Amino acid sequence: MMVHAGNKPKVQVMLESVFDAATEMLTKSDSGLLINAWLIQLDMEIGEVQVYDNREVLLAKNIIFEWAELAGRNPRLYRQALHFIRVSLSALKTRRTFDHPAFLRPFRAVLVDENFTEIEQVFLLEGSDWLTEGRLMKNLDHELQIFSKKIFAELE
């Protein structure tokens, strides 16, 4: 059963909290660090998501138990996880999180393996444009909410 916080699935809420923690690490430090990328590692077997800065310094991590429980049983789980990452980053964009001066443009979030080799870009922010996978996305949050409700109906 998928738990919702307001209109958001629990997974999205947890991902947003990981990204919020990563943002807080950047914006509260007095280092004046400027970044242009988040490197995201996923370990679907244990449900862990880790967020690093572009220097490969760990900023935040969390375990999403729903992913760990479904690992090996749901062949679409990896794609669904990427979907929720994109939705969560969209929510941060909507909240203007990336307007903080610590985030340089273009800013991107990239899925990486344990050696920090790029697997897939999941987010790109250039100037005032919001891009992902090469497409300009308008009203993304609402559309992805509808999509995620449909795709996860089988889990509810």
C-alpha cells in the first residue's frame, strides 16, 4: 500500500527530504561552495539513495524501504525510481530551491554508478528553462502526479 503525504506518495516525500538535506548541506556551510551537479547513486537492493556534490562529497542519503521490499520482484522498479527522482526534483524547482546562489547554471542531476561514472542525466536546469531528457517541461509536477497515480495503482 502506497502511503501519501498530502497528494504526494511517501517515496516522493522521502526523496524530496534527501534533496532538501543535500541543499541544506550546501547552503548552510560557510565554504562558499558553488556546484553545477548532483551525483545520485541508487542501490535498489537495499533501497538506498545517495546524493553527492560534483566533487563526489556525500551530501545526504536515505533508505527507501518500499524499494528494498520490491527489489527483484518488480522489473519496472528502477524506471519508477527514476520517475520519482524527476518528480521530486521538479517539486524542488517549483519551490525555487535551485534559485540559491550555490547552484550554478547549467545545473544538472546525474545518476551515477558506484565509481561515479555517469549512467543517465535525470535533470537539467539552464537559465530559466527547465529541461530533462532534452524536452522543455511545463506543468510537469501535475502531469507526473497523475502518471504516478496510474502506474502505482497496482501497489495500492
